[in-house]
Amino acid sequence: MLALLLLAVALGLSNFAAAIGIGVSGVRGRDRVRIAVVFGVFEAGMPVLGVVLGQGLASSLGHVARWLGGAALIVIGVTGLVLARRGPRPAGRPAGDGGPTGDGAPRPPASGLPAPGRPSWRLGRVVASGLALSADNLAAGFALGAYHTGLAVAATVFGVVSVVMSLAGLELGAALGAAASDRCELVASVMLVAVGCAVAAGVF
């Protein structure tokens, strides 16, 4: 079981690194749980899908998926950079949307809207990130034979470890984001680009 846990940690490192970047941008507690669960589902499901597809196909797709996943993370990070560089819109925007008040003080954004210059982590964006991070794990299922562990147990361990590591990364990222202040979205986007490059290069 210890060896299986170590494998799960190794597979979850990319999720941990990406979660730090996402946490830096600032996400609410409910969104943190959603992000961690989505990451965990993909981390658990990809090795199982690899077994279903077969070793040869999963291995081939794994190499391609590594590049595609890295590219997708880079695109997500660059999109965040563009949005962050745009910053808040000038005066004249709708009331309650973060524009200045009559006395010149900034007006807080309306309830439920993301802060100006920060893209919200909606479900579609989270799913795209989770798929990109775990797509290269298709071939991991074939390593499970060496651990003499059932596929269901292994998938559960992968998922739980991924959720824990993602939550830890989000918490660490939130602390870093507080220190980065108004540059937190820039830092988060740069980190996602870096993780994407690492995934494409096979570091994770």
C-alpha cells in the first residue's frame, strides 16, 4: 500500500502545482472543494480508462495527451494573463460592477461577480484544467499490476490523494495570493503556464 500511495503522490504532483497557481488567483471555499473533487475524479478515472482502452492505445494516447494537456494549460494561463493585464474597466461601467462611486471611491463588484481582471473558475474551466492535468496518466493503469492491488482500490487511492493534494495546493496558493496582493492573478497565470510547460516536457 505504501508503494501505491507513493505512486499516487507522484501522479498528483501536477495537480498540486496547478492548484497552487489557481489558489493564488483567489477562490472561495466552495470553489476549492469543487476544483479538488474534479481534479480527483480525473486523476482516478484516467488510469482506469487506460486499462479499458488497452496498453498499446493508452500508451500512444498518453504521449499525445501530454502535449495536448500541456498546451491546454498554457492556453488557460495565457488567457488569465490577458484578462489580468486588462485590469478594471474605466468609469462608466454599470452600477455595482466595480466602477468608481460618486466620491471617487471604488465600488465593490455586484454579488456573485468575480473581481475585475480576475477570471472566475467556473465548472467548464475547472473540467478543462483537470482533463489537461490528468490526460497523460492513461498508461498509469498498467503499472498497477506490480502493486498487486485491485483497480477499484487503486483508483480510489489516486482520487483521494489527488483531492488532498489539490486542497493543500489551493490553501498554499491562497496564502501566496494574499502576499501578492493585486498581482495575484498575474502570478497565478504565470504559474499555470509554467505547469503546462512542465507537463508537456514530461516533468510531471
